[in-house]
Amino acid sequence: MAGADADDALLVLTAMLLTPARFPSVLGDDYVAACAALALEPYEEGYGLVLGQDGEGARWTVVVDDVSLVAVAIAAWDCGMAHDLSPDERSVVCALPGWPLALTVAAPGVPAPHDPETDGLGPAPLAPPDPESWGPAQRRLGADEIAERWALWREQIDDAVFVRPDGERRGEAAEGTGSDGAGSENSGGPGSGSGDEPVSGSTVGGGGAEPGAPAAGHHPGVRRALSEAVAYTRTPPPPGRIRSVFASAATRTLRVDGPGWSMVARTDDIALILLDEEPGAVLPVGRGPALPGLLEALDALAPHLV
């Protein structure tokens, strides 16, 4: 494989798809940006990413063009089935040093995972984002976690603090409440919100859900995110900005990204937004009369995995 010793077999640990419908969010807000992060052309067919170690224990990310081969392996592993993933040498596009994500597993019988010695030649080793800091990569990973564990996050949001479509609160009365959405405040009790702008949320970080501190007033970042999401329905964004996956027979989970923001939503429920300028905060957006139509329109733009 290019970039590594062709005689040194890769000990495969995991694999990921890099396609317009499914790609590691850590790499970018959309498929084109994710490909650019790996210096790849954004071909419509996409790629497979195979992560493993060589005989010396060095980390490698091998890019292959046999997407089906990788997809079958991932599907088998997700079902708890053993499956040997051995890409043909002819399908290898390149081998990149390092891993874009941190792995908790390692190959047996070889040294501990480490970056290969490249003597300064070729690209710098890929590395996962710093879990102790906050930025675009951490924001997108946080949104991924929420999408995967929606029920856990959803149960933290008290519907009683949302505004009804007629503008009346289901909980305490609040000044300035609107009729086009809902906000919530999670600071030890129900708070007040208006429109589609939340006034607080929870925090994401360290792989768990924890109560967050309130944010004051209507958040301009949430307003911006919703405005840009609406703009997507008029002018489709780059592939991968909107992704949709199966949630139930009549429901989809949406992942929508934009510059500085990420949205997670269920098409039959609310939306949760993360912002670069609000480290770790998860800001809820109530349904109201506007959100359902927006989510339906976004879902229609996303490729649906069979």
C-alpha cells in the first residue's frame, strides 16, 4: 500500500465509510470537506477507511475505493458477527499515517499503537481532536453522540417549558414567548424561552450527558443556524451537510451541519443545536408550527441509506 511497506500486512482494527451519506464527522462539515481533510477527490462513489496497525504497531488509515467491501464488513460487525476485512491491493488508494479518531482497541502481538516514522516525508500523521478543548471537530462529534443516544438526551428536555403553537406556555408563564417554536432552560428548574431560540441546554463532553448552565436571552447562534438550515432548503448545500438515518418505521434522525453549528433532530420531535461559540452546550429547539416543515424539507434533501 502506498505510504507504507507493501510487505507489511495491516492488522485491521475497524473501518468507516467516507461517502456523501455517511462519513466521519470529525473530518469536516460535509463530504467535500471530509475528503479535503484527507487530500482525496470527492468522488460520488466515496471511499472506505480501514484503520489498523502494521507489524511494528504503527497506526495507519488505509483508503480504499471498494466501498461495498467495507460496508459489508461494518454491517457484519454491527450485528456482532465476525468478518475478515482484507482489501485487495488494487483497491488501495493511499495509506495515511495515524488515525483520525481515537480507538480503544489495539492489535495483539505488536507494540502499542504509535505514529509511524515518516522522516518528515508525506502528510503529517492523522490525529484525533483534543477531548479537553472545543472547536468544530468536537462540536460535530458531540452532535454524533447525541444522534446515537437520542433517547438519553431527549429525556433531559422538559416539554413543559416549551411554547405551544398558540403562544401559551405549558408550564410557568413567560414574557415575550412566541408561537413559532420553543426554548428551554435547564438550570435546576423550568425557565423561559421564546420562538425557536433556546435559552439554555445541557453540556456534551467526556462522552456523557451532564446538566449545563443557563445561557442568557435569545441566542443569536441558534437563530443563525436555523436561518442557514432554512437556506439549505432553497439552495442545496454541499453533499453531506444534511444526513438522514433510520430511527423508526416513520421517523428519521437528521444530522445537519454548517459553519460553526451542528443540528441533531428527529423528524417527529424537537431539534438540538451545538455551536462553536458555546463550548459543550446543547441547545434545544421546540417544534412549534415551523420546525416540522423544516425538518421534512431537510430530510427530503438528504440521501437515504437503504
